[in-house]
Amino acid sequence: MSAQIINGKDLAQELRLEMKEEVVKLKDTGVNPNLTVILVGDNPASRSYVKGKEKASAQVGIQSEVIELSSSVTEEKLLEIIHKLNEDPSVHGILVQLPLPDHIHEQHIIEAISPTKDVDGFHPINIGRMMTGQDTFLPCTPFGIITMLKSKSIPIAGKHVVIIGRSNIVGKPVGQLLLNENATVTHCHSRTSNLKEYTTKADILIVAIGKPNIIDKEYLKANAVVIDVGINRLDNGSLTGDVDFDSAASKASYITPVPKGVGPMTIAMLLHNTIKAAKGLT
Ligand code: GUN
């Protein structure tokens, strides 16, 4: 293996220690940061992500509340709960864990959350602010990816970044953030023909496809930086990314592992956004 590993677990731990001190200072001023998470239904992956958010919040002294709702909850009821949380001054951040059951219109829910409490950075007002380069809540996974690149002083400006995946949560916003950092950005997706033609030209390759181990060294330019956003649970229960780690690591200069890569950074950025909300910075 030639690549250096960007360990998101360790970096997230460092950031949490810094945030813990910030929270102590905030509490001294009478502000008790609170993150309220709404979990609808019993999707095991969602439940496990929410547990991770609760645990990380506790580690930095952020109070977290989880509101669990049945999968049959109506959109109206969910909107009513969000409106109450919007009005509650003791709640600083609101996160509705996605995906939601089919009968609930996700975009209605995202747009109901006050932009000042939108710690996911999914509200169109915050997306617009991000696109125009203003200070706002940045979506957590893209923000975590940028933070990982910066932690290793990996140059971004002038570099060619290729992103595979175009979700509203990862693919689209990470491209925008990297464009804000003066990268040249190419978006690939499931309808891209001849994917390799693009990926082999990437200085930085961001893979957010959701299929296990499909990107190997044949897709890489020598010494590329590889960021694996995939979290796939295999039949044997283990977690793996979208990238064939051993193959890619033999050709890349830097690579993120799964687990201990992007996942813990997503949660760290959520805590960052909650502290920002508690400070009333947006
Ligand atoms: N589901 C998967 N990732 C996310 C995320 O970043 N935020 C929310 N709210 N739901 C998710």
C-alpha cells in the first residue's frame, strides 16, 4: 500500500475535544446547546445513525433529544411537531433523519425547519447561501470531506475533482463547496457513459454511489486522492465502502477508509453546526 490514510475517526475525535471546550464556554454564558432529532419508523440504519449522533452529542456536552415517531405518522403531525420545535427557544438544532416513509413529502419537511435551526444545511435558503459563498450551515457530509482534505493540507484550488453521485445530500453540495474552493469540478452519475474516462483524470475522486467495492485502481489516476462516502453493509454484517480499499490504496496518494472515514466526520460537522446554531450565528 502506498496511500496515506485519512482517518476520519481520529480527526472527529480531535474536533470533538475542541468543541467540548467551546460548549463549556457557551454554558458559562447561560446557553445550553440542544439538538433535537426526529426519527420516523424503524429503519435499522437510520436508528444506528441516530444513536451515533446522540453519543457524539453527549461527548461534547450537547444535550440531544430524540423524538421517535411511528412510520404511520402523518405529514401534518410531523409538520406540527417541527413548527413547535421552531418556536421553542431551548432547541437550537432540528434534524429529521432521512429517508422518510413514502407518504411523507421529504421536501415539505426540509422546508418546514427554520433555516436558523437547519443543522443539516438542507433548507433551500441555506443551500442558496452556500451556493453564493455566504456563511451558513454547510451540509455535514460535504463539510466533513472538505475538513478532511484541509486536515492533510491537500491542495484543492486548481485541482480537478471528479464526483460520482449527484444526491442532494452529498454529490451536489460537495461539488459546490469544492467549486467555492476554486477546484474544477466534474459530476458523474448513474447515466454517465464511460465513467473511467472521467475518473482517471481526477486529482481528487469522491465516490458516493452506494454500491460496495466497485471502484478499484483501474479507475484512478496515479497518486489521486480518494474519498469514499459509501457505507454498505455486507451479508456478513461488516461495513464496506464503494471503493475497493486495498486495490485503490496501492495507487492513490491519500485514501479514506470505511469505517473510520467520512462517517464520523459527518457527525462531527453536525455538532459544529449545532454549536453555531446555539451561538445564533445564522
Ligand atoms: N440520512 C442519511 N444521511 C443523512 C443526513 O446527513 N441527514 C439526515 N437528516 N438524514 C440523513
